[in-house]
Amino acid sequence: MRLQKLSLVVLFFCKSILFSQTSVPNPVKSDFSGTLSFLASDWMEGREPTSKGGFKAADYIASMMELYQLLPYNNSSPSKNNTFFQDFNIKRHAVQSVSLAIDSGNNNTILLSPKSEYKVTPVDKSSKQEAGIVFVGYGLSVSKENYDDYTKISAKDKVVLVLEGYPGYKDTASVGFKKFKKWFPEENNLEETKIQNAIQQGAIAVIFLDVTGNFKPKSTDNYTFDSLENPTSLSIPIFRLSAPATEKILTGTSIQLAETEKKAAQQLKTSSSLLKNKKCNFSIDLKSETFPVRNVIGMIPGKDTSKSIIIGAHYDHLGIKKDSIYNGADDNASGVSGMLALAKNWSASKIKPPYNIVFASWTAEETGLLGSEYFVQHLDLNQQKILLCVNMDMISRSAPEDTKQRILSIGTQKEDENLRKIAAAGNQNLQNPFELDLWETNGHTGSDYASFTTKGIPIMTFFSGFHADYHSPRDQAVKVDLNKEKDILSIVNSSVLQFIETHSTTK
């Protein structure tokens, strides 16, 4: 009996090894190099989502999915949808006019100039409001450090004034720097945290103050931005002031920014206060148009069709600007070509996976993660459980500091230690392993993975580094590192296989 049990264990182990190591081969350069070059060619006109080039790119991706014998995906009934396209609308908003004024009473009103003193990031509808003003220091609430700028002040229905950075960010020797640097290693994450804090506190707008003098506003003329037709997330207008405008808005108050920063850095003291007798008046007038766009999604049905693993990448880029084509070879023809290469090999293996393997190409990532956000909004989690979402965004170039071209960033949520171990194991299988930057995505919104983390879905996001050609016409196919992408795809493939093996044996 013991021998029989041992035999079954050995048999199961051998099957697991066979499935994870040999069933789906890793992509080679010829699996993705042609696709990358074609997506990044002038023919695609920079793949702006609402443009002819964007739709040509979508048609091409769908044709490749059909060639690789994927089935079209529909998140409510995967096998019954007859198109690879998930069509939806976005709204494009153009700022027609904007005003920002501070009223101190007694006919003393300061009208700031949008051409030289501030920049605005509006919401998706016109608005005109008047409200009181509160200064909330750095606008942070970090319970683990017993620090909360909102403890003694109410921001409900107010405009909040917020400092850049965090306590002690200018002084690496300060108490504040040592405590807060580990929580906010990246500026984008820090700013998003402050905005979300303000929203949770009931603020109607955020004004970021400039203390360093680094912010140089540009005119908001011809400023456009996109949103989903029916957004579900709450947002508020964001104003960013120049240093002279910051000085104007604080005139007549007791707020001394240098002293405020010193107290916060050395003593972790907050200095939040209501600006008495001051009100903020702002108005934003938008013109909005609706445009059709589409995600492109195919799949290999699994034995259990109620569960899915997503391998995704955004296919859109910046289009044509001032007669220059922004081809976006690394950003993100690299990710899409990698996704299609994986689809090709998974399909050719003829393996019936335990779960659906979904291959997704998102649109409108560059204008706010709109394609992946739309997918997630219309995902019926009662019908479909997403076990893992793999995101690939810029996987074929290296940052200037990566002189050996062997640094790879892999993001996971803090709680998913198993995914970090899987990624590290896949890296060690390479002949020339990467130097891995394993980071936590919690609170970050840098790419399409963020649409899934908001729903508590585990993610792995792969990124090979920012380079000097980022978001420029110089991001061309001739500059990509095919060997680096090949090795990254090997880690992606082995990670998915190992995740399936681990999940299947522990569920």
C-alpha cells in the first residue's frame, strides 16, 4: 500500500515536471521579432486608439490570434462570442477655459493665470465651485508611523492645499526621511496617495503647492484628455501651482512653509490649518466628444472554464504629433508581440490547460488605462474568477544605468510572495540571469496591472526600464533588444506554467 502511494506521488511529480518544463516551449526571437517590427512600422501610424492606425493594429492583432487558432473571448460566455474585439466608447475632453481665484474678502481677489501660474488636471465634466480652503501639510495619513495630516482638520467640501514630497524628503539625515522614504520610493505613487486621501476626506479639489520652484506651468490651451464613457471611479480637479502662485495664495496667513517642513522632518509634527476668511473659486469648461475604441482578446479554453489566467499588454501608443510618427516599438509593440508569441506557442502545444488562458491586448493605456479598466468593469466575477493577470509593458530596452542590459523589474502585490519566488526561480533557469528588481505594486498605477489590483486580482507586471527614447519618435524597432525580450518571455512563460502547477496542486 505504501509502495502504491509512493508510485502515485512519483507519477504526479513527473507529470508536473513534464507539464511545467516541456509542454509549452519558450518563445524564440523569430516568434515575435516580425510582429514587433510590423506593429512599430509607419504603416500603423503610432497606434493612437481612435485613429485609423489604432484600428489597423487591432485588426492585425485579431488576425494573428485567429492564425494561432485562439477562440474569441467573452467574459460571460467565452466560447460563444464570434469576435476578438471588445468594443466600447471613450470620451475625449478638451479644456475650453479654466479659472482659479482666491478670495480674501473686502473685494480682495487674486486671479491666477493658467498660462504662467498653474496647470490643471480636470475631471470628466465641466464644473464651477466656491469653497473654503484648508492647508493639510503633506496630505498624508500613515498609521504605521503615527502620522496623519488630517487628524485636526476637516477637509469635507473644502479645497485642500498640499505640499510636495513627504516629511524630511529634502534631508536624508532627518527623522522623517528615514521613516517615510520606504513607504514612498516613487513620486507618482506618493502623489496618487495624496489625491486618494483628499477624496476620502471629502475634498472637492486639490492644489499642490510648489516650494522648490521646479514647477513650470504651461498653457492649458488645447489640453485634451480621455475617460471612459461611464467612469465608476471618483475623481476631483487637481491644480498645480508655481512657486510665485504659491506665495500669493499663502499671503496673509500664518503658514510658514520652511518652518512647517522643518517641524515635520525633525519632529513629525503636522501643521494643518483652515485658511480663515479665504475662499477658492474655480471653474473648468470642457468640450467632450465620444469615440469608439476596442480591446482585442482571444483565449485557449481550459478544463475549468470558470477560472482564467490573463496574459496582457497594451497595443496603443501616441499616434502622430506635428508630422512625426511615434512608433512605440518598446512601448508597447514589445509587450504585444511577446503576448502573441506566447499565444502561438501555447496554442501549438495542443495542451488543454487546467484553466482558460486569456491573451489580451488593451487599448487606451496611454490615456488612463482605459481599455483594461473597461474590461475589469464588465467582468462578472461571479461567472469568471481571474487567478492571475500577467502584464508586459516595455520589455525590449534598458535604462541608461543598466549598462549590462540585464536589469528586469517585476512587480507583484505585497502579499504575493509566492509569485516573487516563481519569478526568481524562472530567472535562475536562464543561462544569463537578470538582476531582478522585485517591487510591490500596492498603491501604484503605472500600467494596466492597476486595473486588476483594484479588484484584488493577483498580478505580475514585467518592465525592462525607461530609456531616453521613451515617448519620442525615436522609439524604433531597430533599437530593441531581441535577446532581452526573449529571456523576459522565458520568465513569463515559466512563471505561468509554475503558477498553474502550484495552484492546481494546492487548491
